[in-house]
Amino acid sequence: MEKTWKIVLFSCLLGSFLVSSSAQTCKTQTFSNNKQYANCSDLPHLNCFLHWTYDSAAGTVDMAFRHSGTSSGRWSAWAINPSGPTMMGSQALVAYVNSSGLPHPFTTSIDSMSPSMQQSDLSFGVSDLTATFENNNEMTIFAVLSIPENLLSTSQVWQEGPVTNDQLGAHPFSGGNVQSVGSVNFITGQSGGGGSGGSRVRRRNVHGVLNTVSWGILMPVGAIIARYMKVFKSADPAWFYLHVACQSSAYIVGVAGWATGIKLGSESAGVTQNPHRNIGIVLFCLGTLQVFALLLRPKKDHKYRFYWNIYHHSVGYAVISLSIANIFEGFDILQPHKKWERIYIGILIFLGVVAVSLEAFTWYVVLKLRKTGSDKHSRSMNGASNGVNGYGATANGHGHGHGV
Ligand SMILES: *[C@@H]1O[C@H](CO)[C@@H](O)[C@H](O)[C@H]1NC(C)=O
Ligand SMILES: *[C@@H]1O[C@H](CO)[C@@H](O)[C@H](O)[C@H]1NC(C)=O
């Protein structure tokens, strides 16, 4: 339990550390072609800067996008997106150092039909598209955009990622690369991070923490309580209430975490994390089934109770195994710092060791009681062996494997 709270605390800290800052400012930047721009903006992530002059008579935006601290093995991109602060729908300018060693700029309109960055025309005119790569770490894209009035105040997105053999690879899905969105107003000169990228990262972290704590930690703990406390007559009603309390709080927190996931999924159209999402939906259904099954639980000596137990345990173990699998899927998507995954693996190993030791201890107690077999003990022995055998058939199959 203490570990649970530590995870929550550390995750809050992690969230606040993810806010990054850039020291360089666009005001001091110059261009080798001596161009000057009326407005500039320090974009809040990835060391990027936007410079531009809006010409209202011509209806054009003369602009330069600079990405500092990059390398010749990375691509850089800037886009405006009338459909919002996302990648889908972006009208992008991209540049990378190609295999001839030259900075190669091109435009691409990113939609669900062509999610990879193939050269294509934008929804507005682009002229004078050039790029420079200087100091071995600074990519600048120059262009003149003929944008319609309704796009003079819109969302902007900027991004960077790897290039191998002239092939542009996917950008990283963590840190500044998922926060690099904002708004831009070419007329008033206001530009920057809209904050929605940062809040999205925060919500992804909240989603991860809620689900890891509930589905990934509380539920296995609740299962361990039921399996090993049940054996002892003296803990008889107590284990049941503890188990119910543990699983129902896990379920409530888990549903909240699940809902944040569904919301996140619906917002990132085009980047559906299918297996993660589908496992999540199955988990929600199975978890809900478990809660309702509790209401239909037959009395202890009812003839259907045996079948109910088999059902309850198999669904329970399935939920725990799927939860753990899906948490690792989530780690792959969210890519938090490696230590979070290690901490979670540590907790799983700890729970696994506890479960294995209790399993051994339980069998030791059962066998010992069976041997001594006094009157008083034989009662608890029956209780104990029922406790073990009652679900031994289903539990042993999954029980040893799930935690470790
Ligand atoms: C590299 O980019 C330059 C500038 O766009 C272009 O002229 C050249 O053809 C490109 N080379 C390759 C191999 O694509
Ligand atoms: C942007 O440029 C215009 C035109 O020169 C200027 O009037 C305005 O003050 C600038 N805005 C900012 C925020 O620098």
C-alpha cells in the first residue's frame, strides 16, 4: 500500500518535471540571408522558433521556422492546422538533410489517407520554399504562405524525428514531441504553446497512474487477500470485506482511469492505439461483470456456488493477467522514463514473491493440520482444504504465473 502512494506521489512529481523551458530567444536570432521579420515567437518545446511578417495587402505570411539543437539525422517540421492542435489535418513544411547532404524542404498535407509524410500540396499556396542547415545543428525552413483570412489565427504544430536513408521515421511519442502544439495569430503577433499539449501529457500521465494503481496493483492485492486470508477460519468475514473493499475501490479508480483512456483515444483520431484500446474495453466489461456477479453470488451451501466460484476466479485471474499485459502496452505507448516501468516490475515481483510464499505457507498449514488432525483443528482443516481445493482447480492454473 505504501508503494501505491509512492507511485502516486512520484507521478505527480514527474508530471511537473515534464514542463520544459528554452533559454534561447528568437529576438537575438539572425539569418544568413539577412532576412528580417516583424514578429517572432519562442515556441515552448523542442528548441523551435517562428519568425514572420504578415503583409495584409498581399495576404501573405513571409516566414522562417528554425529548429536549433538538431542534427543532420533528423527531420524538422512546422505546420498550421485549421482542424485543431493535432497532427491530423496539418498543413506542414518539412525539411531534412538528404543523402546528397543538402537540406531538402517540401510540403505535406497530413490526413488519414496519407499519414506518412509524402510530398503533397497544401490547402493554400506556398512559394519561395527553401531550407538551410547551419552549424551542423540548426535547420531553418523559409517560405511565403498565401493563407486565407480564416487561417490567420489558427493552431500550429511543430515536430521533429529521425531520418534514415532519406526515409522519415515516426517522431518520439513522449516529452516535448507530444507537447509541441499551440496557437498562432499572424496579425496580432501572438504565438506559442496553447497549453493543450501540456495538459494532454498530464492527462496521459493521470490515465497511466490511475490504471496502474487500480487494475495493476490494487486488484492483484485484492486477489492475494482473498486467496490466502480465506484459508484461515479466524479471518473469516474479514478477508471477504477486505477483498470487496480492495476490488471495489480498484474498480472505481479503474473506471475513472478507463474513462480518461477512452477520452484520450477519441481525441487522437488517426493514431488509434488499437490493442491497448481493445484490451481496455474488454477489461472494463469483465471488471463490471465481476461487480455484478457479486450481487448474484449464491449462498455458501447452494449447489451453484461451486460453479459461481469457478466463474469468479477464472474471470478474476483473466482480468489481472490482461490488466498487467495492458499496462505494459501502455508503457510502450506513453514511453515514460524507464524507471516507472522498473518500479512497476519491482512491485509485480514483490507481489509475486508474496503470493508464492503464501501459497507455500498455506499448503504447509493445510498439510500440517491434516497430520495432527485434532477435533478443533480438523474443523479448520476442512475449512482450509475447502479454501484451497474450492478454487484450486482454477487458481493453480493461473495463480502461480500471474504475479510473477
Ligand atoms: C537533396 O535535396 C536537394 C534540395 O532539395 C535536391 O536538389 C536533391 O535532388 C536532393 N537529393 C536527393 C538524393 O534526393
Ligand atoms: C508584430 O509586427 C507588427 C508589425 O510590425 C507590430 O506592429 C507588432 O507590434 C508586432 N507584434 C509583436 C508581438 O511583436
